[in-house]
Amino acid sequence: MALQSPIPALRIDADRLMGRLMDLASISPIEGGGNSRLALTDDDAAGRDLVVGWMKDLNLDVIVDVVGNVVGTWNVGHGSPVMTGSHIDTVRTGGKYDGNLGVLAGLEVIQAVQESGHIPSRPISVAFFTNEEGARFAPDMFGSLVYVGGLSVEEALDTVGIDGARVADELERIGYNGATPCPGVSPSSFVELHIEQGPVLEQIGVSIGAVTGVQGISWQELTIEGQSNHAGTTPMSMRCDPAYVASSIAVFVRNLANRYGGNQVGTVGKIDLFPNLINVVPAKAVMTVDVRNTDESLLAQAESEIATFIAQIAEAEGVRISSRTLARFEPVEFDSELIDLVESLAKQHGHSVHRMPSGAGHDAQMLARVCPTSMIFVPSVNGISHNPAEHTSAQDIANGANILLHTILALAEKKDF
Ligand code: HGY
Ligand code: MN
Ligand code: MN
């Protein structure tokens, strides 16, 4: 029998949800209307404190685990909880909605159900996971990966960020070095509401994305060591120039992604030169390569081609290149029954709906390791994200939150997980 919401007429309080989104967005605002709350910074801590306060206002049982993941649970019914949530850390030039929407919509769902007087058959949890972005500490989906047992607590706590800070020290400094052990409680199911962060839904004029899975992700850091020298006196034939090599790798990655086509993407988002001066051939370059594909064999092939190019150009230019893997996650398929549920609820509510994979990484891809999981997407205006201009309309936000509401309510009545 297909899953159904027990109270289909219920709706979330859209104004209350928008109010909380704007309150959270008022913490560490940046020019252009976005946010900068890198994981485990004071700004992240301020956001955490605000959301934990809202969880406590709803009388949720709030736990903080050993890597700072926070889970608020409405302990009603029986059995393992239906869980929703996302993240509230942002990239340095983040928007208001990436991650924040999933956490605050989950909070709103619980409050709307509490106020309706309906008692779900299962507990309902809303979580925010530590360092989903991976921008300060790699890998991304860091906290949810530890939560599901995919990264050891010891390794996680010892992780050092791009600024030299250590995760354990930062957790302690901001007061989120919790006591609850990881791996955490496996929910009966997990569903995450998130902005699409891409152009697809807007371009096809569809309101809801029924997310089928997440593409594979490969992150590596390359350290390129050459010969620092004088920009004016050093003949071109004598140069071992890390900046030239880093730039060549960036061009190669771009051309490879265009050559593969399809879902292949490739990004060089970070190149640091040392000493980074106008009249010095650099001694060193440190750069990152992010390549992704929905097809694991193509992703592996891309990694192999890049490795071959790196070896060739290192030889030709006479530089030494070392590589460090920062993240490597294979593509994830979500649960077909949950995808069907999201799709049918969207149609029942009169929305157009489109099945699609996620180009961005999400905590849901980690929870999918331990329970049936899916995601709900809402459109991103102009497909913009990881940018202060990130925007999703209030109507799309309300649509997505109402589909999340009834997805959670239906899953809370499902006995045979
Ligand atoms: O990189 C990602 O896809 C995510 O935003 N962490
Ligand atoms: Mn996100
Ligand atoms: Mn993000």
C-alpha cells in the first residue's frame, strides 16, 4: 500500500519559517545578501546557538555528539525516528538558503505537527550536521560521514583545516564538543529539503525536484614545488614555474570536463602561490581539483587522465607535484519508495515535479548508508548558489516545506522499516 500522510490538509506556517530563515541569515551577513559561517568559527557557533534555542523552545530532546552534530528529537510514538535536517555552516561567500532551509523547514514541520495535535507513530528528529561544506576542513559532509560511521571520530577530531586549526580544538573552543558518541542513532528514514543550487528546475519550469541520488565527488589538493627565481633575469628555458603548471592543470581540467560532456564537471577553486609577488617566479603552488560525475567509471577515468597529465607536465617543467585526497565519494542512489513518495505528494499538492540527481553533495548521501533516504529540491533563481545572490522564492520555500511535512508524516506511520 502506497505511503500516505495521515493529515493531508495540514500546512506549515510559511511566515514563521521565513522569519527563522531571515533570523539565521542575520548572523554573519555579507555584502550581496548572503552569509559567511565557515564551520566551527564563532559565526557558526552563533548560528548553532540560535537553532539549538529554537529546538529547546519546541521541547525537543537535544543532543550534541562528539563531532558537534546536533540532533533535536520530538520523542513521541515508538521505534527509530524519522529524521530530517541538513547543515547551517556556509562557504565563505554563501547564501541564505543552502543547508539552512533544510534545518529550519524540519524545525517548522515539527512545530506545525505539534500545534495540530496529531501524534506521529514514530519520533521525529531534525539535525544539523557539522561542516557539511568542507570548505574549511575537508572532506565535505564531514559531520554526517562521522555520524554514519564512515570516518573515525579520532581521524575527524585530528583534522586540520586550511587555516591550520584542528577540529577538536575548534569544537572545544565553541563549546560543541559534545558527549554523545558516533556513529549516531540510525533513523528509520531520512529526508532532506534543499535548494537545487543549479539551473535545472527553473529552466524546465518545475516546482519540486524528487532527487534520485547524488553524483560522485573527487577532491584533491596538489602541492607543486618548483624553483623560485627572478622574473626579469631568468630565461624561460631555465624556469621550473609552479604557477604555469597550476594554470595548465586548471585548463586541462576544464577541457576534460567539456570533452566528457554529460554530467561531468571539473573545478579548480583554489590556487595559492608562494611567495605570491609580481616579480618572483613562484617557489610553490597549492591548488585544489574538484571533479564530479554521476557515473563512477567516468569519474575514475577523469581522475586517471588528470593524474597522467600531472605526471607529464611535472616532468616537462621540472617541478615536484604531490597529491592529497581531500574527499572521494562514489555516486549514491536514493531509496525508490521515498522518491516515489516525494513525487506522488508533489503531484497531490498540485506541483510539477521532476526526478533528478543532485550535482551538489549533501548530508543525505551519507545517511543513505544507514537508512532509506531521499531529498526534495526547490528551484534556485538563475541556478546560483555558493554566492551571496543565492535566492529561492518564498512560494517555492513554502511548497518544499509542505512536501517535506507530508513526506515525514507518511514515513512516521510506516511500521515496517
Ligand atoms: O561541495 C558540495 O557539493 C557541497 O556544497 N558541500
Ligand atoms: Mn548544502
Ligand atoms: Mn553548499
